[in-house]
Amino acid sequence: MSIDEAALAAEILARHGVTTAQRLASIGIGRRSTDRLIREGRLKRAGRGVLLSASWTDTLEHRMAAACAITRGVVKFPTAGVAWGLRKSPRTPEIHVWVLESRRVGPVPDVRIHLTGHLPESDIVRREDGIDITSPPRTAFDAAAVLELDDLESLVEHGIDRGYFVIPTLSRMSRDAGRRGRPGSSRFAAVLASRPAWRRPVRSDHELRLERAMRRRGFPPLVREHRLVLLDGEVIHPDLGVPQDGFFVEVDHLTWHARRGTSANDRRRDLKASASGFHIERVTDLALDDDLEATIEQLWIAWRRLVASAASSFS
């Protein structure tokens, strides 16, 4: 019996090189044809009824699709965090999946199985490519059982900035998780409690580290991306600032600001800000990486001098 090569190729392509005997049968490729494809080395078995393309590249999506098909589970953090592109999500050689306790699933090579008695459908994103993955809010919550507090805060900020979730959504999940006593509940609640829902998200991990360090040093409450109108009408939003003192800080990421034209534009804008009565200090991501405390101390001195100068002008 001939094989519909076009249908087979479309099936394999749509699901990252992963299919099942049941799905092949639905496109007219029965058991005998499937056995023939296996004998020819085009497909290989991987779990009960699961088949993999023998020529498919070993991508993250391929491994996630295979893990879902074999276990009937749901990809979870940290793999889900990597898949959603959330910073601070560690890459691991294994695919991590949630599997309901009611199912019997044996060990699967390169898959870490986590059992759960409760995984609501609202916490799952079922993709058309065969990958079932925890939703961004559930992924952020699951991260709380793995990450330290600062890294969890950074991941949550990144998710908000990317539009994956808002604080009220996370708060509802936190309340539900707290009632169930899930691992990480208290850490997740602590991150949310320290963050007003209205506050703008931090767009980079360096900015978040800078803000934490400035708070520890004793700076007044900091405002993210405060709106400044310059004399010529241009509107800018510095990364952090103390608006009542006209003191602001920008983080220059060298990979973004290395071009000569970009640096020149930054200097021109800073001059206009200064002429408009605002003081902007710039720090680089390398400075924050290499000597955070010294960088913060320099900002502290600059801010204190600005405050003292303003006080003396009124005396």
C-alpha cells in the first residue's frame, strides 16, 4: 500500500518530528505502512504508540513534543520558563513535565517527571503542535519552588514586561496555591507583596539589580520610567529616578548602546535634560557586573551633592 508522502511530511513538520500511530492512522497510514517506515529507518518508536522522525533535529521543541506525547504530561518550569523566554529560567538537559498522580508513567529517558494531584485546565496552554505547557502565570508560580527570591522577582518583572500576565492574575494564583500549600507559595507571595500592581515593570535584570542596590543604600523611593518633558517638548522616561530631586539613572547595556550614533544621541539627550533642570547619571551593565557596590556609592555621592546644592541655593 502506498504512503501519502505529502500528508506524512505535513504531519511530521507540524509537530516537530513527533507523531503517534493513532494520528498516522487518521491520515491513512495504517499499521503495516507504519511498520514499513520503521523498518526503512524513517521513523522510530519512543514510548507506547509514539513515533519520532529519525532525521529530525534535536531541538527543544522536538524534545518537549516527545515528552508530552510519551507521558501525556504538561511541560513545566524550568523547561516552560525557557520555552516562554523568561529570564532566570535555567536550562537543563532534561525536559520537566507535570504528570497527574492518577496516571502510571514509568521512567522516560531525558524527561524529569513531577507528579501532581491538581493541574487545572486554566493553567495549561495546549498548542496545536502537540506541546502542552504550563501557562505563563503557572510557570511563574512553579518557578517559586526553584529560584531564589531575587531571581524570582526578576522573572516576574520580565513576564509583566512581555505582557504574559498582570499582578492581579498572579495574586489570584498565589491565594489558590497558598490554600493548597504548594511548594514556593510563601516565596511567591512575598514577591507579589513587595510589588504594587501599578508599578511599571523592570525591563532588564541589570535595572532590577540596580534598583535593589539603591534601595539598600538608602535612596528615597525610586520611580521607574518617570515621564520627563524637556524644554523642546521631547518626552523621555529614564530607567530609575528620584523625581522630587530631579535625579535619574539610566542603565546602558553595551550590546544596545555600543554604536557611536546611539551614544551621541544619548549625550545630546542628557545635555537637553540638564538644560531642562534634570540630572541624569549613566551606568553600564559591565559596571554593575564588575563592581556593583562601588557604582552605587558613586550614585549616592552624586545624588547627595545634587540635594546639597539645591538646599544651598534656597538658603
